[in-house]
Amino acid sequence: MSALERNAAGRLVPTSVNGREMAPYRGLGGHRPTGRKAAPAVATCLDYPEDGDKRAPTLKEALAKVGLADGMVVSSHHHLRNGDLVANMVFDAAAELGVRDLMWFPSASFPVHSNQIRHLDSGVLHHIEGSMNGPLGDYCSQGRMRGLGVLRSHGGRWQAIQDGEVHVDVAVIAAPTADPFGNATGDRGPAACGLLGFALADSLYADRVIVVTDNLVPFPCIPWQIQGNNVDAVVPVPSIGDPAKIVSGTTVVTQSPDRRRIAELAARFCAAAGIMRPGFSFQAGAGGTTLAFTIYLRELMRSAGVTARFARGGSNTVMVDMLRAGEVEYILDGQTFDLDGVTSMASDPRHVNTSPFTSYNFHGKGNFASFVDIAVLGATEVDLGFNANVVTHSDGRLLHGIGGWQNCLAARCAMLLVPSFRDRIPVIVDEVTTLCGPGELVDVVVTERGIAVNPRRQDLLDAVSGSGLPIRPIADLKAELDRLCGVPSRPTLSDQPVAVVKWVDGTVLDTVWRV
Amino acid sequence: MSETPVQAAAVGPLGESVRSDLHVAYEPGSGPVAVRVASTVGYLYRDAIETAARRVVDAFAVTTGTLTLTDAGALEWVILARVETCLRRAGLDGPPVLPLPDPHQGAPRQRERLRRSRLYLPGNQPKLVLSAGLYEADAMILDLEDSVPPAEKDSARILVRNALVALDFGGSERIVRVNQGTLGEADLEAIAPHNVHLVLLPKVEDPETVRRVADRLRGLCGDRDAPLLMPILESPRGIFRALDIATADPLVAALTLGLEDLSAELGAPRSADGAESFLARQTVVYAARAAGIQPIASVFSDVSDEAGLAAYVRRERALGFDGIGCIHPRQIPVVHREMTPTPVEVERAIKVVRAAREAEALGLGVVSVGSKMVDPPVVKQAQRTVAAAIAAGVLAPEQEQEP
């Protein structure tokens, strides 16, 4: 077991992870890597068919052809969410090939991927660097994985690929539509998911790239979100995913009175603070509360006669409707959450597909995320210093991936929309179980019992004074919870690391301990 | 009093979908008493859960048997209530075991107050009650009657009693809807001492019932602190005695009606335009106004139909009603919006009120606005509109005072 060191956030973290040295978190802006960006192996077109037909009959044959070998890093992407069939096919095929000790580097995993537990058990997989939840989260939390889990944000995944921290040997991209040359798009086909932005880095930096599709079209596949010039092989399969689990047919707004109240308070805060002004921008996902936020914000925008210059997705039917109504001029989308989002992206040039490179990447020359006016996010815990947790439950179990959450904290006003407690479990706590977001970046915490503004944001406090909104010190909310729920005892965690949480710059922010 | 034999008993929901609640079972046996706890939040609250259960066990002087708690994140007041109910069901007896009171007193009991919205909360579903004080309804109804199945009346009664003690209902009026008959008697006894502002009386058909309950409340709380009453008329018989019921006792502060039950009795399903209940609704308004109390309208039951609710509120307000029943918090802002006088109405009313004040100052008997003469009833209506606008927060008191 590697040495542990206390980082700038006061958290105990390993200095070596899966055999690689890793810098402990040094505070915001405290880490500036130098050198040159990583690059894939030099390829030559002489090695690829002149007729452009790179089809391989099966995924197993394609993996063999690109030279899948023991100990390699294999990546996949979560565009197909819980409907994804491809990541499971990859490791089933790897098992048949007798390959061992692979590292899986997904952009995110879903419960459908619990198939990989048997490959971890059998030794085909060594460990996973990517989000783990559900059965995989439990597997990791219980310390059953051989290597340490590494949790990165969507931006952190780009950072790790670009600065060479992770070298992808083989990237497998599930493509809703592709041509035999490897051009691929996510905006059409039976398993349409909108876009393939999470696979972009892998297509550029992996040594070998395999496209798997269930909708092969003759060259050219237009539009091409993934360029065939980066692709080694194309594998046609009967189905890459279950459409019902990829995007939802309809997006349902939460009926929970508490969540609706949280969403409404957050929207009113944006209006009262003057952030919702002509030409502003916002980012809101399709979770129950954030979707309700978008609806309340839209009402306030209408009554104030304000339109937004752009909105950042995950897009959904409400955001698309705002685009059509001219209330939002552009959607810069990272993923589409429902069918309206998919249709809109395929048909409306103002609905633009983006990748974490444009918005989140630490090694980019700037990021969209840092000049989005409002980002609304969830959290599992927030502490009195506004530090937040999004990956573990209060008992220390891994529950969620980081996704774009850490990256969105860069917004001008990052807001956490959280219930103050969930079935007696306080969300506002003395100290977060796992640190995922430093308190300096969390501007506002909105709960059903009131809004806590980070004291570092005196400007926001001044802007909303006299607004009639229930602005309360976070310690005051915590005191109310102590009275309502009782003061919880502290759960005991082991001293054995099972995973690390990386900050967006590649340093190690915190450790997830075995439960 | 005869000894009831102690028997096995259980209370509360069980299963995967349970949240913020718990199941409690008691099994008699030879001592000493054991408390077993399984909880989704055991890693944070195991000791607290057992301590709460033991409080009730000790208060009931239980020495033997096994108490098993299957908890899914219930707060302490819920745990206390469920354990107390379980032990009572088992045939054991003891004093009420109350949770720690919330330090906030909430709104005081007031006869005259806004009752534009009243939110119904099922008394046996603690999860729905937890945040009720946050929704800013003018009144909160902890319901022991129709939303509680017959087998859960005892459990709901103790839960509601504990909720009244443990929770802050903010500025909302604290209302309990009790059952009829002997169940209702037990409800009154349990809840009356815990700062109930108003008791909602279901299915009232005669003034004697109202007087009996009023006397009982004065007996339980004293003349000064007895909760107010709002009878609900839910039958043709009740409607035809509306005035007698409205004037039955000084504690009666408002009169309302239940259209679902009434429709059933009429044999006329509730229609969108409410033609079948027009007489009933008008009668309630007339009787309440005649008695000098507030007429309050029935609920609107389609939670997702906001436009329908808004139209319903406008229609009932136009008939003279001062308030609407809500079955979901999302209905509250709609009701408040529609029950609040419009800017045009407020402006017109202010003109009349100012003209009346000027006329009085000048010793004039006749009030005129512009070239129009205004009758005293119009002045009274204008004063009511101004008061409603001030109470709803759309008009500052000093604005009305400006010349």
C-alpha cells in the first residue's frame, strides 16, 4: 500500500495510484503541469484499405486485429447510458480472447455494466477508472477490486488523456450511425443518443479505435461527429443499445413539493440576484429538481422579458422548447436526455453538439464552463465550509460518478440544489464524507428550508438582501437539522483506500475508503 | 376498568418503498424487554432510535416482550408515535409520550385571518407532513378523517398529536380535521392541548353537533384557548341548516362544504361548471355572511390542472368565497394568486376608501368618486378589498394611507 499524505484540503490521499505517482491536491490554481501533450502512435494510411472499408465481422475479431493484449487500457463511453450493450460486449469478447488485467476507462458506468463484475472476479479486468455506482459501486466500496478506482470529472478525463496520465490503448465507440470508413454520428439511427462528445478525446488520442454500430450507412455518414480517419475498424452488430433506456421518451417534472420548492427558490434567487439578465447563460440538467428549475426560470424570464444567449445541456424537452420559442438563442449541448433533445440536435443548427473539450478541459485555452452565469447541480452532502460531496453516500458507499459536476463549479454562480435531509440523513453536515468540490467554488446552497450563500460571495448576499427570499447562514440550517433529525453519530470507515477522487487539474482531492 | 390481555401487535408500513417512516411490532414474552432495531440509517442513528423506543417502553412500564423496529429514516416524533401506537394496540397503557417541542411558536390563534388556502395532509403519512410548514399555505390541515383508513385511526391520531408538538408550521393556521362520533371524541382529547388553532368538523348536519364539540373543546382547553371551529357541510340536510350551523356557537369562525360527498348524496357527479352544487355553494356563502364568518370553498382535486384550478378559484371567489382547499402544495400559489385582488380592483377600492375618508373628515354624508356617488355597501366592499390586498402583501399599508 502506498504512502498517504495530507493534501491542501486537509484530506488524506495516496501519493501513488495504480503504480503511477499522483500529485496531492494543492489548492485551487496550485497545479500547473508543463511539457507537451500526449499523442497516439504514428499511423500510416498504407496500413488501411484503399477502398475505405474497415469492416470487421465481429467485435472479437476487431479486438484481435488491433492487438488487444494483457494489461491494456480499454475505453468506452456512456452516450447510451443504461441502455448500452457495447461495453459489455467488449469485455465478454476480451474474456473469449483470453486477455487479462485490462483497465476499463469508461466516461461513466451504469447499472447495466454490472456485467463487468464477473470480469473483475475472473481477472479479465484489473480495475476501473471511471464512475462506479450500483453494484459496481458496492463492489469497489467493499474493497473487492484489485486496483484503486479513479474518479474523474468529464473534464478531468480529457485532462488525463491529454497530459498522458492515462494512455488509451483501445477505444471502442458505440455509434448509433456509422459508415464503413468509421465516420460516426449519434444524432440518428435506432439507438440515437444525440452526440458522441465523450468519445472525442479517445478517438483522437487512443492508439486504436473501433467503431461499433447497428446502423451502417454507405460512405459518407453525414454529419460525422467522429472522424473515420481516426478509426481502425468498424463492427456492424444487430443492436448497440436499448433505445428505451438511452433517452427517455418524455421528461417528467418532479411532483415532490420539496424539490419543486427548491427549484423555485433557486430560480427566484437568480432573478433577485440580477444574474438572470438579458443575454445571460445557464446550465441545467434533466434531473427532477434541475428540470423544475428550468421551468421556473423560464417563467421568470418571460415575465421579465429576458432571453438567454445560450444554455448548456444535457438538453431536454423544456430547453428545446425555449430554443424554439427564441427564449434561448443557442443550446451548447453535452448530452441529450430525451427524444426532443435528440430531434432538435439533428435538425436545428442552433442546437450544437459539444464535447468536454470545449467546456471542461483543464488543458484547454479556456473553458465555456467558467463563463456560464448559472450552473445548478446536486450533491449528496455539503458541509459548513460549503465543501461538497457528489460521489459517496453518508455511509461512505460509492453512489455516483462525478460527471461534469466538478467542471460546472467553475460557473460564475454555482448553485447546489439539495434537500436539507433525505429520510433523516442530513445533507448539510459538519464535514463531507468525501470531498469532491472545494467550498471556494460553491456559491449558493438551496434547500427547501432556506438558501445559504457562501460568505465569500458578499456580492450575492448584497444583491439578494431585501428580496424576501429565505437567505440563512448555513450553520443556521444545520442547527435546524440537528433539532429535526437529531445529531448523527459519525460512521466509522476503514483506513483502506478503494478509490480516489481527482480534481479537474489531475491532483488527488480525496480518498474513498473501504466500507 | 377491565384488564385487557397483552397481545402481539404491529403498526406502520413495511417494504422497500417506505421512506421517513417505520414499522413497529411487539411480541409478548418473558422478560426482560428487548428492543431490536433494523434501520436504513442505523449507521447514524441506531442509538437514537433505540433510546426513543425505550422512552415509550419505560413510560408504559413494559418489562417483558420484544419490540422490533424496522425503520426507513423516520424522525424521532414518528418513532415515538409508532411505538406508542403499537404498545396501545398490544393492550398496554401509559401516558402520552411527547417529542421535544419545536422552539418556534408559529402563528398565534386568530379568529380573523386570511384563509385563502388550506392544505390537506393525510395524518398517517408523516413524510408528507415533514415540510408542510414551508409551503406558506394560510392554513394546514392535519387530517384524521377521510384520508386515513379506518384501521389506522389510532395511529394517525398519535402521529398528528406528535406532529403538532414537534413541527414548526410557520405562519400557517394549525387545523386538525377530526372524525365524527366517538372516534372524533378521542381525536379531540388527544389533539386539543397542543396549540390547535381550529378544528375542522366533517359532515355536520345540525347545530347541536357543533355546540357539543365547542363545549367539549372549552372543557379541554378553557374558554380562552379553545380552538375555533369550521363545520363542513357535506349533505343536503347540512346545506339546508347552514345558517343554524353557522350561528351555533361563538367558536365557529368559518363555514365550508365538501363537494365530493355532497355530489355522492345528490346522485349528481361533480361537473366542471358545478351546476349541481350551485345552490349549496351559494347557501354556504349566504349563511356565512349572515353569521359574520368566512365562507370557504371546497377542494379542487386535479393536481396537475393549474388552469382548471385557477378558473375554479376565480369562480368560487366571484361567488363570495374567501378560501379554497388544496390537496397538493403546488396548488397554493395558484390559489393565492387568484384569491388576491387584481391591481385594477385594488386601485378602484383605494379610490373609494380615500373618498370615504375625505367625506368623513369634511363631515359629508355622501361619498363620491369622480362624478359618481358611492353607497355605503360599496365603501364596505372596497375596505374589504383593500384589507385583502394588504394581507396578501400586494399593497403596503402606507400606500393606502397616501392622499
